[in-house]
Amino acid sequence: MLKCFKSTMISYLLLCYIGGFSIYLILSRTINSRAGWTFAIIWIFFVASILEIIARIKMKKVVNIMIDDCNLEKYIHICNDLFFEQVNKKYKIYLMLNLATGYLNAGDKERAEKILNNVYGFGNGRVGTTYLAIYYNILVAYYFQTMDIENVVDSMNELKIILNNKKMNRKSRTKLLYLYSEAECLLNMENNNYDGAEQIFNDSLVREKHMLGKVSTKYTLGLIYLHYNRLSEATEAFEFAVKNGGTSRFVEISKEHLEKLNLEEL
């Protein structure tokens, strides 16, 4: 992750060169060249480990702008800057997946589609397999937004195959399996089958740690309450999304439902 940020990458190069070279010179003179090389290499690994931790903390703060602050505009702006600075292919894919997620949550389907159409070369390793699963999960969300149910089903089938791949990261698999179950439920709802939907999304709400996920889940619960004509609960759910949704797409679509509910009360 340290290669994702210019600051950590520059720090890595400077510290490795200056520190490693200094250690080599000092120990070569006081002990021998073998000790110099050994401790210089240890220093390089130490610096890389510390800066990797710092970079992961920085990226977590960036992601939190979307998932906790629900500030999609700021998040997209930062990810775009990081993407255009990036030369490493693996991190370019990572940032493209993050950007596609950001655009979808902001309701910008066109930009999300453009990015999704240009993501390729995931690779067959553990990281590549996990990224590919995330890619198909984003595709599912995209096709739900565009109401392309046939491609929702196709993308879900591809996702299910990848989730059975032993190379998948265990933590990511668990999270994506929950999202897959929710997608199955949403698919049933598109066919006017709401059996078990309320329980699934109530469980999701309890499990969810981040505000954007809570807003999304509350919005879906609002739709479920509307289906069962539980209007006061639907109103509460949509009001929660409006109050906490920041610049996400859930604010505007929740407002639309609230306006319809208010008209019905008149």
C-alpha cells in the first residue's frame, strides 16, 4: 500500500538510500562488509514495514470519507488524484474499484460504467482473485441501478464462482457472501417477492459498522416497509437516509419517497 501514496513512496526511497547506505558504511568500517549488508537489508525491510502501516492508515482515512462521512465528492476527488499519480498496475486497479464504488454511491452511473469498462488484468493470484470478486460485486450494484436484471443475474453467477475460489481472501469472502445474500434478496424484491427481506436487512443493519452501509440498508428497509404499507416506519427509514446520507445518492431518492408519502397524507 505504501506505493499508493507519493509521500510514503518518496519517504521509503530516501530512508532506504540514506539509512541503508549509512548503516552499510558504518558497520563495514567497524565490523565487516557482511554485517554492513545484513543490517542495511534489515533496515530496508523495517522502513518498508513501518511505511506500509502508515500508508494503510492513510488509505483507511480516505475510505472513511466515503463510508463514515458519506462525503462522496471529497472521496472521489482524492481517489482521482491518487489514481493519476499512480504507475503501479495493482494499485491502479485498486483505485479504479474504489472510484467505481464512489461514483455508484454518488449516483453517477455513467462515470462508474466508464471505469468498470476499463478495469482489466486482475491476475490469478490471491489479490487478483479478490479484486475480481469485488469487481463483479460492483457490477451487480451497477446493473441494479440501471435496472438491467439479466446482467444482474449473470454478474451474480460470475461472483458466486469466484467466491468458491480457494485463493479468495477469507475476510473479503465473508463480507462478499453477505452482500451476495442481500443481492439475492433484492432480486426477489424485483420480482415482488419480499419473503424474508426485512429480516435479512435488519440483520445487515445490526452487522453494519459504517454510516454509508447503514444509510443504504435503511433505504432498502424503507422500500420493504412501503411494500407492506407500514408508512410510519418507511418515513422513519427515509428520514434517516436523508439526515445521514451526506452527498450519497440515497439522500435524493429518499427525499422523493418522502414527498410521495407526504402527498398521500394530504
